[in-house]
Amino acid sequence: MPLDPTKHPDWQIAEAAEASMKTVYQLADELGLENRELLPHGHHIAKVDFKAVLERLAGRPDGKYIDVTAITPTPLGEGKSTSTMGLTQGMGKRGKRVIATIRQPSGGPTMNVKGSAAGGGLSQCIPLTPFSLGLTGDINAIMNAHNLAMVALTSRLQHEANYGDKFLASRDLRRLNIDPRNVEMKWIIDFCAQALRDIVIGLGGKMDGFMMESGFAIAVSSEVMAILAVAKDLRDFRERMGRIVVAYDRQGNPVTTRDLEVDGAMTAWMVEALNPNLLQTLEGQPVFVHAGPFANIAIGQSSIIADRVALKLGEYVLTESGFAADIGFEKFWNLKCRMSGLKPHAAVLVATVRALKAHGGAPMPVPGKPLDRAYSEEHVEWVEKGCENLIHCINIIKQSGVNPVVCINHFHTDTDKEIKAVRRAAEAAGARAALSKHWLEGGDGALELADAVIEAANEPNDFRYLYELQTPLRERINLIATRVYGADGVDYSPEALEKAKRMESDPEFEQLGTCMVKTHLSLSDNPARKGVPKGWRLSVRDILTYKGAGFVVPVAGAISLMPGTSSDPAYRRIDVDVDTGKVKGVF
């Protein structure tokens, strides 16, 4: 019998389940994988040779494709990963051949306040510890590839500053005239390290590098991670790696990884990382884990490669998009689906009574502090008011032409009247609604949700993009701001406006998608504004260029590409049993 999640933390539940979990060989056999396609990393984790699978199954029809997203979350999250695992288990209970595709967690939130995004309670992805702590090394490969580009950049700056053209020519190097004040990239590390956001490097003598302002971003915001998420195969990945803009020269021309002659070596770090990772739910359904989180500062999607493999192997594929419908689903809809050519059959919108209360006026939950009494008491009026956010997110999904299913992610403190209020609001907005108790009951608690999703996925839809690639950049941003976020319009800083005009005049930018950077805690660009904010305008302060990934990146509000670590981080409670070597405290 599984442990009771009301009495045991997630890591203990996972540890108990791992004692009897399937081996990767059993999972591979159930999936119909051939031995040559399985690349084991121990007994319970493997990489899968995506190229071999896709070549062998090229003629097999794809399964049904379903995205999992959420309403605007509280700082505690909405249980989207938990719901993805629970729905996978519930569909498995219904006898469906179902596969989940989720993102690999970042060390930043794992060691901070949000946890590893493995799910929770009786709906988790296991084995939990390797899932949470590096898995098969994909993020490490991304850090090495990305930082190698920064090594190449700073080395070239140093050599061009210290030596003449004759010296450079003797080493077959041409002068790139890089402008050290116009560097697009930063270094990366996979922790929330606010002290590294802005730094000065190259202090010392001329042999100690080129002195300049620099900084760090979190690893999963790297363009290399974005390329891993959107690349179709190794050839596509290799071509994209050479288009990464690292900096600009003194005339304003882009300096790419190809100009620095580092793109091939960067790709070499990433070859094995292109193969998706195979894990499982607590109840033994297969889960592909690939690419990274943070849809607020990155694309925040599981990889196209993992989804394509899963669609050949499964009858139903549940893919998870980061954070809420305004950013995660919007990027799935207008970026990932456009780049993959895949069209979803349904979308699941996860909502909790807790978050709806917060949007309706209850005191905002604070990570690490006890919840206010309002969240354990019945307050239907706050839930009804908060459902404005739910309805807004339903309408975002409906704009894509996809059928939405609201998953009411049940907490044991929710009352029948509160749940009925959510159901009424969802159905009045034209969505199915299903109560799911997967956290407490596993797959058995997700059967109502499973039935609703299967029904929705087998109905026709009219999937369409919000904008065409020929739409000018500022028109696209305005469409996203007004029709997805609910803004009255868009304002630009002088720097962002100059960049937008330059991009609009360059035909090369016409084929690039638009990947917004915005807070996940509000539909607006102000994290303090809850519900459905009115009377506001989106403030775009900068626009980055991710030519390798294939999109431009407007940055709205005060959000940073390097999150900060809280005063009560998770690492305080993580330790190792020195007798068994088992890690405890990961959640």
C-alpha cells in the first residue's frame, strides 16, 4: 500500500514506491522499444535513441496530443506537474496507452522554495532524487556548451585587445571588433544566485582576461536550452547552434557562435543530451523528461523531440507547459506547435480553490510560511470572484481553437460549495470541468478527469495561431498583450523601441517567433496584480535576440533572468543518510 500523503512528505512516498518500481527494461518492453533504442543510465532511468525510434516508426500514426497548463498560480504553484502525473495515472487506469512528457527541473527552484516539479502526494515522477538532482546531465551539458561560448567571446576580446592583426593572422584569426558594451549573452549557472546578476570580470593584468561588465543568468534561460526544446534532430540543432548571437561589433553587426568558431564544440557537448530521458509515474506509466522549466523567462516546454517520440509510441501524450495559460500555453500554441507542426487535440487547465481564493481577495500565500486560515475555511465569495482569472484562461485556450478541460485539483480543505462554484464558472465559460483527487488517491482519484480529457481529445477542433509570422513584431506583441494578457496596449523603453524598429526593417527577423518574458504571478507585468487586472499597459523594457532558437524575446516588467534565493530555501532541509546513501528532504 502507498503511504498516506497527509502523513508523509513527498520524498518518503517516492522512496517507498521506488522499492518496487519497474526497471527501464520493463518500461521499454511495454512501450515497444527495441534493445538498440534503449540507452540505460542504471536500472530505472534511460535515454532513448530518438533517431532510431522515429526512423523505425515513421509510418505509424501519431497519438492524441494534449497540453497541460494552469490558471495564474500563487507563489506555491498550482500542482500542474502533480496533475499531469495524476492524469497520466488515471488514463492508465482506463486502459489507455498514455505517456507524459515533462520538463527537467532546475537546481535553482529545487534548492530554493518551489521544489523539483516532480509532482506530489500519490502522483509523482520517480525516481525522485535523480530526477531532481541532475538526472542524466542534460543541464550540465547546456551549461558547458553555453559557457564555452562566453569563454570564446572573452578570449577573443583579450587577444584582440593585446595583440596586433599580424599576431591574429598567424593564428588564422580575423579581427571581430567586438563591442564589450554590447554583449548579448551572460554566463549561466543552475542556481538562483542573485549576487551574480551583475559582475565585473577580467580584473588583474592583461593576462587575466578582458575587463568588462558581465553577469550570470540561470541555466535554463540559456538559448542552448531553448534550442534543445525546439530542435527536430541533430542536423537542425547543429545549424541553430551556429546562429546564436553572442554580442555585436562596434558597427552594430551581430557576432555569432559561428564567427567565434565555437559552435561545433558547443554541439559536441550536447549530442547525448538530445536523447530524451525515460522515467515513470508512481504507478508505472512512462514519462519522458526533456528540456527545462521557467516559461516566464524561457520557452518552458518539454522538447519537440520527446513529444514526437511519445506520439509514435503512445495512444495519448500529455505534454506540460510552464506556469499559466498566458505564458506557458501561449508559447506552446504559437511557438512550439508552429515549430513542430504538431496540433493539439485538447488542453487541460489546472485550477485550485486555493489560488482562486487568492485571486478573489484572500491574503496571498507566502512560501515557507503557514497558510492563512482563509484557505482552510469556506469562502465561496472569494472563489467566485477568483474565477474571473479561470474564465480568462479558458478564453485564452479557446482562442487557439482547442477544447479546454478544467482540472479542479482537489485539496482536502476544499468544500463542496467551493468546488461547485468552480465547476459552474468553468461550464458557463464553455469548458468541461472535472474534480481530481490524484494527490490523495493517485490514478483512482483522477478517473473523472481522465474521462473528460479522453472525450475532449476525441472531438474535432479548429486549431489556429494567434498571429502569422508575416505580422510585424510590434503588432504581434500587441496581440499577445491585449488578447492574451488583457492589457490596453504596449509601451516601450527607448532601447526596446529602437530594437523593435530595427528588427521590423530586417527581413531576417520575419521568420522568428515571439517568446515573451513576463512574470508568471499575474496576467499583467506586475506580480502584485491578481485576478484579471484592468486599465494597464504592458511595459517592454528590452528585446533580446535568440536567432538560433528562432525567436525574439521581448522582456516586460522588472523580471530578471536570474531569480533569487529566499531566506528559507529548501537546501536547509536536504541531507543524505550516511548509512544508506539515500537523499532525504527533496520535494
